[in-house]
Amino acid sequence: MTLAIDLTGTVALVTGGSRGIGESIVRHLHAAGATVFFTYQSRSDLAERLAAELGDRAVSARCDAADSASLPDLVDACVSKFRGLHVLVNNAAIFATNPFDGGSFDAWRVGWRRTFDVNVFGAADLAWLAIRYMRAHGGGRIINIASRAAHRGELEHADYGASKAAIVNLTKSIARSCAADGILSFAVAPGFIETEMAAHDLELDRPKIVGEIPVGYVGRPDQVAPIVAFLASPLGSYLNGATIDVNGGSYVR
């Protein structure tokens, strides 16, 4: 018996894969043997460097997850390039302060719309497109990167928390609707992780943030990515619809 994660022959599409948690996911899937088609939104330099480092089994493509019209072409490009699509990792997301006591109603509305366009509608659209392919080709895995914010509620980022709650529910809906077609779905919900996205909040209030984490430190991307690799592998074949919390105990459900 072996418990090694072996993704040889697996093609994975990872959104937001040029930095942070996404980059670590790309690296871990690739190290386990997968071929990885990953997207970036703005940092072409980081994406090109990562693809060049990983070699023939990795390629990057620019994508704005909020641009729904471009997403069918993205899935087609992955399938055309690597002759398949077995795993979709919806990682791309945005995060910005948008408090209830903000001074501009227009800014409030723009924040909610943009957050949901990327974090929810982009993920749901890509899931729909991937499911169409997976149903016709023996199944697959949809892995959505959620957040502790999905369960806790957020004081300054209510739109972000609500978007991640929607991602958790999307995961459950896929799991119940598509398992008969061999398609399993999972969510991974990190707490604070040392990433560019979290850097501003960590700079402002790191002692308080760390004080709320029982393990006593902020997590790293390489503590999230192996869980995604596990879920993408046959080792996770009886999990379905579950959300795995990766937050150092800062929020326990």
C-alpha cells in the first residue's frame, strides 16, 4: 500500500496561479506529476517565470475571471494544449476594504459587484464549463478556494465574506449534482496566510491577528497547497462536498 500523491496524467487548470496560494498550488500539483495550465490577471512576469521554471508540463495564460465571455476560450485552450481537463482549481479572488460605515454608496455597490464578478461568478462559470467537459470524459474534480471569512462574517470586508460563503455553497451544489457523473467537488478555506493579498492587514495589525490563532503564527501557502493536491488525487475519492478549514484553529466549526 502506498499513500504517495501521484497525479501523473492529470491535467489541472488553476486560476490565479502566479503568486501566493495559487503559485504554491501550481508547484505542488506539478511536483505530484500533474500538467498545469494556470492563469494570472496582471503579473505576467511572475507567471512567465514560473512556467519557464516548471517546463513543458506548465503553461500560463492571462485571464480576468470577471470577463465571462473569455472563459470558454480559456477552457478550450487548456484542453487543446494538454488534451484534457481533470481538475479545476478556482483560486482567483479579490479582496478590498468595503465597510458598512463607508462614505460612498456608489463605492459600496462597485465593491460588491466587482468582488462577486471575480470571486463567485467567475468561479461558477468556470465550474459550469469544466463540468461540461468532465461529464463527457469520465469525470473530474472541482476544488474551490474559499476562506475562513465564509463562516465567520467580516467587519470590513462583508462582500468578500459573502462571496466566499457563496463559494462554499457552490461546492455543495456541485457535489450533490455531479457526483453521478464522476465529478467530485471540495472547498479549502484558509485563514490568514502570508500572501500579498493579506499583507496590508498583517502590516497593520499582525499582533492581534496572531493572537487569535491558537497555533501562534500566520500560515504559509505551502501549508494550503498540499491539501489541494491531496483532494485532486485518488486519495480523496470518498470526500465530496466538504470544506476543509486551514486556519491554525482561529475559527473552529
